[in-house]
Amino acid sequence: MTEQAVTFSHYDAADYLQTEEDIARARNMSQLAKEVGMSREGLYKALSGEGNPAFSTISKVANALGIEPLSQPKGNS
């Protein structure tokens, strides 16, 4: 899998979760679930449009996937 930067022109949590889900599916979802301390089914639900994961879950998944979420003040794109 080639690495690429993913940027969003505005904050959209659904887009971010979709990106995490896409990357997770491209890798081993079962292994990722173990790394973040969740069941595979729980991870699928958390990253789906039906989930409402805690920030700690999003952060653990991002860390396991090697993603660094970037926050910056509005207007500094």
C-alpha cells in the first residue's frame, strides 16, 4: 500500500472516520482491533457511519494506522 496524504478542506468527522475505515480495511482489521483493544465487530461499528466513537478510540486507531491527525486554527490551510 502506498502512503498518501489525506487532507480535508474543512472539518468533517464523517470523512475522517471513513478515511480511517478505508485504511483499516486495506490492512488486517482483526490485527488492528487487537492493537486498539477492541473486538473486530466493535471496530467495524466504531468506524462505520452508524458508530459514534469516543475521541480516545479515534486516537488509538489513528496511532495504530500511523496516521497523525492535524488540528490547526481556521483560516490556516
